[in-house]
Amino acid sequence: MSERVTQILVLMRAMIVEFKDVDPISERRNRATHLLAEEWGIKPATILDKYTRQLGINARKFDDLLMRLFEKKDSELLERLRQYGDNKDQVAINEFERELFPAPEVKLAPSILSADFARLGEQVAEATRAGADYIHVDVMDGHFVPNITIGAPVVAAIRSYTNLPLDVHLMIETPEHQIDQFADAGADIITVHIEACSHIHRVVQKIKELGVKAGVSLNPGTPLDTLNEVLPSLDLVLVMTVNPGFGGQTFIEGMLDKIVHLRAELDKKGLAAELEVDGGINAEVAPKVVQAGGRVLVAGAAVFQSGQTVADALAKIRASLG
Ligand code: DX5
Ligand code: ZN
């Protein structure tokens, strides 16, 4: 965190001192970027890319952040920069860091795939009491993925064990044939795989017409730009960080970059779709996923097969996010 703050403070210092009277803020940012580029002997574009990527925000958000900071009096800012530079007042520095990078709201969605199916209702209730935000339900058909799991009757059966949104992840071929049943069973979010739909636009519309939130999921091998045309209509995008079909697999680190790009795309276009990440998430991986831009974390094995209680397992993931 300190590394990121140091970078932004170097830029802000330049902005305050050299370009105090320049408007608008984006122009002030441009000039400061050029100044630093000259000083550091690198290209301005490299600097902006470095900030936006490492800060996990896009240029517009960066400007918003600076605008917020510039609403404060310059003298107050300079005093806080000085404290930071002197590295004396750690409490003030921590507070400043929190102000610069407020923690995003993160939802946890335990996946019942790894729960004890013989007492599924109880396990759903347990996850609910433990502070889960969604209950993630993995539906597999033995075609799209090798396994077969559960269908709409099971969704209807667990509906009475929780008031949380049921987040139904359909890993099935031609999901359009099943959507009505899952909506009737009480699904709040229905996510289909883009690889399983020839007419993804129609499928998304159908989910929404049923009054259910619509999500689209991408396998690890599917590029982000396949989403372009439907992204504005989506309530949720689910990035798979394992190849779907089984619980308890290892998180694919290379997917972090995909999450970063999707986060940037959603922010750039001002889209509100939730960015959910699914596969291999535990307390070690969770902070990286959030740093990359994930906001709903699915976890199966780490919640239901960790050797701890569901409450302790969820608390451990929550605590890892700081
Ligand atoms: C994988 C499923 C996941 C799975 C996640 O095909 O979509 O939701 O349950 O389980 P873990 O967290 O164990 O990888
Ligand atoms: Zn899932």
C-alpha cells in the first residue's frame, strides 16, 4: 500500500506546487505526468499506465480522486504530505492511505457445491448466519462440464433456509430451456456461460424479463471481448478462475489480469455490473482478487471443507481483506 501512496503523492506534490492554477483537473494531471516523465526519463503514457494499473483505477477515477483531495485546502494537504514525507506520524499516514484508497465493498458467496448435501438446508442456514452475502448454487449438466450436480427442485428446497439472494451459476448447455424453472424455484441471479449460448443476447433478455438479475460467465480460455455487446445489459459478470466442473481446484493466477481489464472496462463505461470471481478462492488468494477488481468472491472448498466451522472459514476470508 505504501508504495502506491508514495507514487500518488509524488504526482500530487508536483500538481500542487507546479500547476496550482491549471484547470481542468485532467489538464493538471497531464502536465504533472509530463513533468514527472521528463524527470524520470520515461514516457508520459508509461506513467499514467503505471498509476492506473497499480492503483487499480482508471484515469477518470484517478481524476475524481484528485478532485476530492483538491477540495481540501492545499495547506492541509501539504501538511499531510509533509508528515508522509517525514514518515513520522504513522497513524496520520494510515488514515491518509485509507482516505486515498477506501476499501471497496466485497461480497462473499459460499458455493454449496462443497457443502454436505445430506444436510444442505442446515449448511445454507449456517452460511447465512455466518454473514454470507449470496448463496452460490452450482448447476452442472454432465455435458457442458463433466459433472452432474443439482437442478431447480434443490434451489426451491433451499429457498426457505435463507433470505439471501440465491446466485445460480448454470454450467449447462442451452440454459434457455431451464431458466424459467430456476426463476420459479426462487433464483435471484441467474448466470449463464457465454460458451453455452448461441444467442447470448436473447438469453440475457429472457432472464431479465423474468425479473431475475442476469449474469454471464467466462471460462478461463474465453476472451473478455466476447462480452462487448451484452456488457451494458448485465447485472453481473462471472470470471472463472478455474475450469468449471469441480470444486477444490487451484486458482489460475493468470486470470488476475483479466479481472483487472474487466474492472477497468466497467469503470470506464460507468457500468454497474457486479464483478464476481469463482474458483480456487481462499484467504491467500482473496486479497489479490479484490486488488485486481473482483467484488463478489465465490468460495466452496475454503468455506465448507476447510476443517473449520463455516463461520470461522468465512471470517478468515473476510479478515484477509483487511
Ligand atoms: C466450479 C464452480 C465453483 C466451485 C468453486 O466449477 O463453479 O463455484 O464450487 O469451488 P472452489 O472454491 O472450491 O474452487
Ligand atoms: Zn460457480
